[in-house]
Amino acid sequence: MFRRIGVFVVVLLGLWTNYGWASDGVLNIAIPADPDTFDPHRTVAAATAEIAFNVYEGLVKAGPHGEVEGALAEYWELDETRTVYTFYLRDAKFHDGTSVTVDDVAAALNKARDPNVSQRAAELEDVESITPLEGAVRIKLKQPNSAFLYTLSEVAAVVYPKDASNLAVQPVGTGPYRLVEWRPNQYVKLERFDQHWSEKTPYYKEVYFRIIPDENSMVLNLKSGRIDLIPRLEASVLHQVEHDPSLKVLSGPMNVVQVLAINNERPPFDDWRVRKALSLAVNKEEVIMGAAWGYGKELHSGISPAMAVFYNDELSQVNPYDPDQARALLKEAGFENLSFTLVLPAAYPLHVQTGELVADQWKQIGIDVDIQIVEWGTWLERVYNQRDYDVSIIGLAGRLDPHAILVRYKTGNSRNFFNFSNTHYDELIDMGLLAEGEERVRIYKEAQRILAEEAAGVFIMDPPHLAVMSKRIQGWQHYPTYVVDAASLYQ
């Protein structure tokens, strides 16, 4: 017996509805960094997912309230063993005008789970088989997986034509917009796709994501009218816009974990006492005031309070601010004269400012910190891909399910640029996929405690999500994932 899982068919104000007529207008959005690649199996940058949400779609997609909605799948069924999903496809077309087929879906998902193709294949390792049927695709799992549907909403699981090539720069999706031009370090241009399966027409005919690394330049362009929207305003420039009568600021939870990443594999950071000393020496309250003007929410592990059900709120005293204890641990570990390099990504001023403040705090306990500020592409290659660093800082984008966030710390995971490794932690992450309800919550809270006690990194804050835009723009929605839903916007 199958149980049918209904699709959310809630019409939300501002979500893909025609308010009068579609416009021939242009929407200009400012973002701080270029995408890395539009190849869904190679991208690691949140900057790509932010744009790709409008271009690509999978069987399901993220909803604005953290739910999973049907996309190319009109509905789906799950059998009683919780291991067989059957997704029933709707009629949909790709941006090249061809119809989406069950073979396209199967081919894309098989590539997504191929470790020779996809950097995130491990997240689909429970898939045993993908079988095209008449108008449907059946996916059989090796075991129940509570995160599976959420995993299918990620960019790595999107669908594209089975014969598509050069997706890195010429993505072919089914989304409400298609990519027509990408000029690196300048802009990404999207154009409305009038054959979208929803039969809803986005208001704006063209959308430009303009790359403007400097937050002050973003604000100047916004106030002059050359930019209509800044999806993620730096708190340090909020005072420049909050009293402007032509603009409005909308705030919401970012569901981002800002973390000082520590290369756990590189001496002396392979000694937990050194990592813990770094954490104990950071005054997070001071950092939040100095870098985020007091708007951020203090973190103590790898999940944000925005994920209230799973967030472990009992960890605040695991690594409290205690510079004396930090000095004692460094002395015990034999590294009283510790020195290292702190790599900061230039494209993100909040991270640069946070890093500079933390470096000063570390210097106060005798640590010699060499700060290196690097371009975004350099950071991705050196820190994320090659893992050639001592300590760095980044914001890890939120997900719909805690597994997708916490699995990055599992031994051998392709996203584990921390090189963190703990056997019990690995066991918990595996257990979390099989569990449901309160047991699953308990497992993930225990996993967070391990991250805190082992000081996998120094967890700083969930920054505020401040979206600032022209007052005429309507329909903005805060998603719990790193996206800009351009199709929901109108005026």
C-alpha cells in the first residue's frame, strides 16, 4: 500500500501570480560575488545557488517557509518501507524548448549520485536504483532516509536535458527564468521563460544580478536607482538606508552559520586543546556588536537558531569567553607562541570585519595572526577545494533539513573542508537518516554537542538577513535557504 504525499498548493501573496499584467521591465539585483559555475554537480558557492534557483528545478524545490514543494513532480508516493519513492511528472519544457522526459530525470539524478561526476554524490549514496516509468520515475533507496526529499531540493539534484553539455556557462533548466548572458565580475542576465509549466508569468521580463563587491558601492547604486534590490545588506551600512523614504528594509532569519573554520588535520590544530583555546579566546558578543552592529544571533555549534526544532540551546557554556583558560590550554599543549595565517574572503565584508576583530582578540592572548585577504575565486580554490589553509572564515548557507548542514563535518565528506573527524559523530549522522520524530531531534542535538566540545571550528553568529529595496517592489520572501526568488517580485 502506498501513502500519497500531497503537494502544497497554497497560493501565497506575491508568489507567482499576475498582479494585473506582466511587465517588460528590468529588475537589477546587487550581489557581492560571481557564481563559481552553473554546473549543478560542481558548484559549491552559495552565490550560484542564489541565482540558479530561478533557472534550474528538480523534482521538488524549497518553499519559502521551509517546506518541500512539488516542482517537476506534480506529486509523489512513498511505500510503507519508506524506501521506494514514485514521482509523477507534470508536463514541462526545458529552456531549449524540448519536453522534460523521465529519461532526462533519471540521467540527471544518476549523474548527481556518481562520485566521478558530482562533488555531492555522497548525499545520494542511499539511492539503490532510479527507474523511468510511464510518466513517472521510481527511486529505490537502500534504507529509509529522512533527509531524502530535502536533498532532492538542492541544486545538485536539479534536472536538465540528458544530452546537455557545457552547463557550467550555459545552463539549461526549466525554471521561470533562463540564463542568456554571463559576464564574469559584471553581471548575470536572466530572461523570463514564457513556457514555464506553472503557466504563471513573472512580472519582470529581465533580471540582472550585478556583481558589486563593495557594500558602499551597492548602497550608492541603490540610492541612485541603478540597483533595485540588495538581497543581503551588510549591517554595517544599514544606517545609510534605513531612513531613506524611497527604500524599505525587510529583516528575517538568515539561517546561516558564520564560522571560523579550522583545518583540523593540520598541526597544531589537530590537537583539540589548540582549537578549544581559539574558541575560548573569542568574545562573540563584542564581535557581533563590532561587525554586525549587534544584529547577529550568537552561535555555539553548527546549526542556527532559525532551525528551532533541531537547534541545541544548551551549549552556551561549552566554550564561554575565557582568555585565561585559553592561555592555559595553549601552554598545556606546548604552543604558547602560536602563530598562523587567517585567510579572509574579500567579497564578504562581514567576514573580513569579523576576522579582523577576532585576530585582535587572539593577539591579546599572545597569538601571532597573519591576515590574508583574498579574492573569492582564490578562497574557493585554496580553502574549500584544496584545503590549503590554517584558519579561515565563511558563512555556511542554511538548508531545509539539519542533515544537509551537519553531514559536512562527517569524515570524508566532500564538503568537510574543516577536515574534522570523529567516529561517534559519524555514527550519529548515519543514525539521523534512519530516525524520525523526537529521536531524530535527540541525535542531531548530540551531534552538535560533539562539534562544540571538539571545537571543530569557532561558531560565531547567524547574521541578520536584511533585504533592502525600492519601496515600489513587492512580493519579497525570506527563504530559509540561500536563494533570491525573482519570480515572486513585482511592483
